[in-house]
Amino acid sequence: MNSFSITLIQLSYLLASALFIIGLRDLGSPKTARRGNFLAAVAMFIAIVMTLLDKAVLNYEMILLGIIIGSLIGTVLAQMIKMTAMPQMVGLLNGFGGGASALVAIAEFIRLFQSSSPMAVDTTLIILLGLLIGGVTFTGSLVAFGKLQGIMRGSPITFPFQQPLNVLLTLSFIAGGIYLIIQEPTLPIFMGLVGISLIFGVLFVIPIGGADMPVVISLLNSFSGLAGSVAGFLVMNNVLIISGALVGASGLILTQIMCKAMNRSLSSVLFGAFGTGNMAAGTNADMGDKIVRSINIEEAAMMLAYARLVIIVPGYGMAAAQAQHAVQSLSQELEKRGVNVKFAIHPVAGRMPGHMNVLLAEADVPYTQLVDMDNINPEFEKADVALVIGANDVVNPAARHNANSPIYGMPILNVDKARHSIVIKRSLNPGFAGIDNELFYSEKNSMLFGNARDVVAKLAMEVSQL
């Protein structure tokens, strides 16, 4: 390859890297997310085309076959997967990225092993790092997918001597890695390290409960980026190094934001086994002398229709019931009557960061109505009605004043400060934290029991007839 071709490829990589950075910036806002996604896709297209022009590519037929198969699978998934299942899909794609990076590390080791040439220490270290991060990302993401999809139970899975086993696996991986560096590389030991990395990924995620899935998704996304960056060092591809580093850094920042939104450290998320997942707790038998005020469709519609400001608080219950389109219809009916409608978005209201924004955007809710927690909280005191749809722990006032509560200190949406609140929920069962919600028993609150999609649809119809 002549110098001009090399320069062209590197300049194209530079352009792709710049587009990745701009696209990542645009993904930070719902208004510009589509553009950011498009720019990132263009950048990836440029990177792939320029890489294929490299003469080091030996088999274009197999690469083309992989592109065709992968494109078909991606298209089918994009068309079939519902927006409510997007967290599962993101988790699965994180796993695919980690698995691909792990395969690159394995292939590079086997290539060097078969060549019988001595492996440089730095090359061996990069291979081991790519194997560990990629393997953990792959199996950990599969477990996260299983929990989100309901294939596995969403509550933390723990067993005796779990942490000592994790320590033992870590020490075994380190010992095996040192052996490969100071001794002749052996395939059985390397394959043992492959197995350890895969097992460690499973043990890494199973003790994490459903309430912490936004953090897990963000962290695994960061891992997949880091694994891709390591793979870039192995194949000496600059744009892969840069793009992987961008994903790794942004995923880590998002992980920190999620932890802050729950007022918990990353270590407590990973090792605290938070949330019992026992959805039978906190039922009527546990209420004691607490009073629950229920309301019917007609009364709720009257309260909403004659309000000046209504703040809608969506939660995972809205996503599970696929009620976002009904919520949009209700919002439109209220706006026809001159009601100011806003949506309060908590960072961890769904099963992944931005889950509520994605669902509401799919239902054509204007971006201007989606307000994040810090900006919407001062508005609750002015709201005539706060309508909570399937949210629980993120609106529990106990987080502000009950030092014994497991969610104490977690930033919440100030629903209890509205003049009136209505909570749409199937029952009084607790959320992922496994505790009763004080809001349910407030004098200003009314419960509207039922399936979120059915209840909201009836509310929209009732409001339209007033």
C-alpha cells in the first residue's frame, strides 16, 4: 500500500473519530439524539469501508458474508423488538460487543501460539486484558438480559462463599496470566483463563437485583467499549481504539450518574444484593392502621380536566403495561382543555438510562414536555395534580426523612408536594426496594387501581367527554 492510501485511511479514521465525538455529544439530549445516532452510524460506515480497503484484509468473502448476516439480524431485531424491551436488547448488544472482543483476543493468542514465535510481554498482557473484559461483558450481559426478559428471576441470586469464590477466580486468573508471561504459552492454561472470564461474568451480575439494572446496563456498556478499545490495540486499528475508549468513558460517566440518582456507591450496587425482589411484601396484611384512599375513573378525570398544571410521572409499570400511547392520548385531551401538562423523568425510573424518554418519544410526546428531575422538582408545589403511572420507589417520601429506609438519601421526585396526587398501580405491592411507599397513604393521595394502559385509556376517554 502506498503512502497516499495510508494517509487517506488515517485521515478517514480521524474524520470518523470526530463524528463519533459529535454524535456522542448529540446523544446527550432527546432533541438531538436522532442526529447523533445518524452521525455515529456514518462514522462507523466510514471506519468499516476504510478498514476493508486495507490490504492486510485477507478474506473479503467471509467478511462480506458476516456483514450480510449481521445486517439481516440487526434489521430483524430493530423491527421486531418492542420499545418496552429495549433494555433487554441493549444488554444483549453489549454482550455481543464483549464477545467479539474476547474472540479477537482468543484468535490473536492462537495465531501467535501456532506461529511458535515468542510472545512479547505487552502483547500477552493486552490479550489477557481483552479476554477478561470481553468474557465478563459477554456472559454478564447475557445474565442481565435473562433477568430483564424474565428468563431468570430479577432478585439478587446469592449463595454461601460467593465472595471467596470470586476472589479465588480472580487470583487464579492472575496466576494463570503470570504463568503465560514468564513461561512458554500453553493452550490448556489459556483456555482455562477463557473459562474463568466467562464464569466470572455470570458471578458478577447474578447478585445484582432488578432495581440496579440501569447501573448494570451502563457499566456493561462501558465494559464493552473498553473491550473494543483493547481489541483495537491487538489489531492496531486507531479508530477502534478511539471509539472503544469513547464508549468506555461515556458508559462509566453514565454509571456514576445512575449511582448518584440512587444515592448509592458503585460497590454497594455490585456487592450489596440490594432489593429482595419479594413482591408479596407490603400487602394489605402489613398496612396496620394506615388508610388508603381510592378513587374511580370519573373522579380522577374531573380532577385532571379542571387542573391548571398536571405533572405526569412515568415509571417502569407504564413500560410493562405498554401504556405510553394511552398516556400521550390523555396528555393531548388535557391540553385541549387548556391544561399545562409536563412529564417528570427520574434517571432510574426504567430499566436502563433514558428508558422513559425513549418510550415517550416513541409515543410522540414532545421533547419540550419531558423535564428531568432537578428541573421538575420545584414545579410540584405549583401542580394541581401529580399523576404517577407505575412508579414506586422514585416517589417515596421516606427517602427524604427515614434514616432507616434502604432508599434513604436517594433523590426522588417531589410528588408529595403537589396539591393532589393520583397513583395508578395494580396493587399496593412495594417496588424493587421491597418497602411500603409512604405516598400511598398520604392524605393528599388517591389510588387508582388497575392495569396502567386500560386505566389511562379510560381516563383519556372520560376527559374527552367532559
